[in-house]
Amino acid sequence: MLNDEQYMELALRQAEDAANCGEVPIGAVLVKDDIVLAAERNRREELKDATAHAEMLAIRRACELLGGWRLSGCTLYVTLEPCPMCAGAMIQARIDRLVFGANDPKGGAAGTLYDIVRDQRLNHRLEVSSGILEEECAVLLQQFFRERRE
């Protein structure tokens, strides 16, 4: 049985793979009952798809694997706080728990800019744990964008 930090390390490996492929380095791992159902990275450039965020791809893969759209009992680990699109998908998929690394002050939808995943007006809410391996997640993103600017 792995803990939050160990699952986040798996997500960080996915993020590193994304950076090596020229994608924004974000990784996601979706887990149920200590089994990794999906490990994905951003693939927007590769797939030429605005929705190909790591979280969306992990949700799609887990749904395919489980044969349904309800991901109750699952935890999603992601290196960066999810955007509104991904937060909405987590609610729609009925994911129980979100664990993320770095906050996203420009677009985070799990407490920083918005709090979609815990909005009382919606029919489902997620338990949220943030700041897991935050420094490692943030440094990877900062290095990626610093190199892009140079």
C-alpha cells in the first residue's frame, strides 16, 4: 500500500515524461483500492486536443478499464491543481478524493482561484489534500517555462 507521497511521485514521473515530450509537465495518477488504474501526462500538443490534460486522460482510461463512468472510491493524484474543466470532470465522474501538488493561482479550481470540487451547490464534492510534494511539482513547472522563455 503506497501513501500520498509515493503516488504523487508516480504522477511526477508522468510530468517529467510530458516535459521531455515538449508538453507542459503535468502528470496524473488515478487509484482505486491501492491499484493504479491510470497514469497519464499532458498530451495537448501531441494529440492536438485542448482537452488532453493529464487528468482528463486518466479519467477516460479509468472509465474504459472499469467499464463505466462512475469512479466512486477513486483518488486522483495530480502534480498541479486542476483547472475548471478537469475539476468539473472529476465531479461528473464521482471521484471521491483529489490530491495535488502545486497550487495554480491563475487557473486552479480546487481552492486557489475557484473551488469547484467543493462547491456546495453541486451534487458531488471531493475531499481535497493539497501541497503533496509541492516544491518538486512547482520546480518542474518553473524549470519548464524558464527554458521555454530562454
